[in-house]
Amino acid sequence: MDDQPGKIRCDACPVLCYIREGMLGACDRYANKGGVLTRVDPHVLLERTVARGGELVPFLPSARDWDGRLVREPETFVTAIGAGTTYPDYKPAPFIVASEVDGVDMVTVVTEGIFSYCGLKVKIDTDRHLGPECAAVRVAGEQIGHVTTAEYGSQMLSLGGVRHLTGGSKKEGRVTCESMLALANGQTVEVTVDGGATVEIAAGKAPVINGVREERMRVGCGSATIGMFAKQWMGLVDEVVVVDDHITGVLSEHQAGKFLGVPETGIKMKGHRSTPGRYFKVAQPGTGWGGTDLTDPLTILKPFDAAEAWPGLRLLMVSTTGEHFAFYELDDALRPVEKELPPALWQSVQRIQENCEPALSSVLFMAGAGGSLRAGVTENPVLLTQSVRQAVTRVTAGGAPCYIWPGGGITYMVDVTALPGNAFGSVPTPALVAPIEFTMTRSAYAALGGHMDQVRPLADIANAPGKKRISWA
């Protein structure tokens, strides 16, 4: 009921805005249009278009009409983008769509979930040190997440989550929500890491670290780089050190060098020797050579062993991206003297650079589809969870495939670049609004105790006004 004359009350989220005629609610998603609560964004439908670059040869005579897809899907898919929500929880999903795929009756349940329990996992392709593990990640001074465990060639951030959205100050929740929404929709957000770097992040684009755009992801650790390129250095250089924050490689000691007959050079390294040719902790983490704090790589070398080294010994020092490199020859006192890099060695440095993939920032949205959302699918929500676990029901987000975490509940993760643009929204509780779709056979939906009386034919929905059709990637 309306408690304020001339206004209607929106029940699409817990804020319960009173909205005047012609005005929007606090989320900018719902409006009062002629006294009717109206979703203002268009409802997105994905249309499949098959681009044929040549004749497809079927595997079987019965597959004459096969268009090359491994998984059959409808030509038109009703996403949850712009569909509306199930709040206040007892309502069926806004759209429960019946379609036919290869003669099989299918049902897709479509809803926009309001997620307080959600976050972003951000993968930043760089060997540069962004900050200590567990260090706070901030926007506008507010903590929105933390640095988590580094992965091979990438630094990882965990952003958002219910504790930052609702467990801190109002400003922390607001800044967290705004930052997550921007990142999920492909916009650029600048974050600072306590005791570390300033990073500009945008999904699918190169990260900018302390004002410098990152170009490439490392080819591997120092040891792996030795293994990959050892043969290409034969005859061109006597010793190679690949500097890396995690595992620095030394050619003459490494097993690859041993197999290729590289003689001992008398090189002595600082750091912790792990196995032959592999060293840990040669320097502190940083944004210099190989993700260390080094500006001069010679600082990780001890004096050469005079019993094995010789004047004129040729030494290449290079980072795991090929960004940093230097060539030295030992003088009569067995001290490295920097020389111009020979053209043949320049080719090997370029080969390292060539094998480094372009640096990108990847943003994955992660959320838990809770009881209220599942109640929009079936009156017995646990049956939906079991159906998803048994792969009877497929979960998508804006048509994009989702990874479902093992264990209880429906905790899913999706690459935000796989969704159509501006697929995410927010409400000022604060929480993010994200599309989610559940697709199964009609018989499976009935077995779930689904809202069968709400099932509508695809044609009725596809032909209704207020729909936006885009290509299905």
C-alpha cells in the first residue's frame, strides 16, 4: 500500500523507496511511470547469429544441418539483465520462459539477484610487487578488499564481500559497492595497496601500475625460463642469470645446463639455494628486475670463484619478461664489466618477450545464490541446489557460463567480460544486482516443484515491448 500521497512504494529491494510520478528510485533501475512501478532498463535478449566462413562438413549423414556448435542452445536466449528481481522473496522469478531446443522442451528461470554476499576476484598479470599478502586494498581511503596469494605470473586481489559492504562504516560500504559495480561493468578503478603500489584496473585491459602501463606477463619463473631457452643460448654466452622474485635461475648450475654440457663458471649467488640452479629470496619484492627491488642486478652476485671463472667470461642477466637485460664480460680481476648486448643475444631477449602473453586485468564476479533467490525458482529451494550440483540445471549469468564451486549452496563465479555491457547494477542497501539464469528441461523443472503456473512461451516474451536484442557472443 502507498503510505505517501502521490507516490508509489517500490518493493524491488529492501530499501523500499517511495517514488513520485516520473521519478526514479535510489537504484536508478525502477521508476514511477503513470502510477505503475516500471523497470527502466531494457530487458536484454541474446540473438544467435551464425557467421559462416566456409562449408561445414558434418561428421554423420544425420548431421547435415549442424552449424558447428558443440552445445545446442536456443537461437534466442532470455537473459536476466533488466528482468527485475524476486524481492520481497516470496514472488516467483520475473520470467520463467519455455522454449524448445532440438525437440526438447526447456525452461529458463530468469531473475536479477540482489547480492550482499558477493565479491570480485581480480587477477593482474604482472611480476611486479603490488603489496604484501593480506595488505588492505583501498579506494578513496576506504578498504574494499585485500591482496591475496600470488599465482603464476599474476598478482591476485580479493575485493568486496559482505564484511566490507555491510560490516564497516556507511562510507566503506558505499565506496566498496561503487567500486565493485564499476569494475563489474568494465570501468576503470584506481586502487592503492597499503605498503605497495597504486594500480588502475579495468577488466580485459592492461593494468597501470604506479602510472606505468604493464605490457606483458612473465614467461615463467627464472628456472622455467632457463629450461625454455637454454639451448638457444648455447655458443652465444657462457652464463645466464634469469632474475625473478620467486625463483632465480642460473644456467650453469641448472639441470638444463648440465644436460647441455655447460661448464662451471664459478658464479656465486646471494639468496637461498633451493635445488641446483634455483635460488629463492635473492632480493626483496618490488617493481624492478623480475618483480624484485633491484635496479642493479649485479648486487645479487658474490665474487666469482677464481678456480673456475676466467677473464672474458660472457654473462647475460635478464628478467622473466625480457624487459630488463644486461650483458657483461669478466675483466682480469674477474669483475663483471657491462658491454653492449650482441645482436645474437638480443634475439634471445626478444624471444623471451615474444613468449610473454599480453598483461591483462581479469575480473571475476563471485556470489552466493541464496534461499530467497532460489525461492523464485521453486517452493522447495534445496531441490534447485541439488539439481545444479547434479548438472541437471545449468547456471548462467547474462548468458555467460558460470563456474559453480563445490560444497554447499550455489556459489558461482563468472568472467565479467563474458556478459553484455552494463549487465550489473546496485541498490543502496548496499548490494550489487547481477543477472542469473537457471536452465533445465521442462520435466526437470516440474520435478523441482517449480512455479509451473508462471511458465510463459518464449515467443510471448520475445515479442513484448521493452526488449533489447543483442548478438550472443
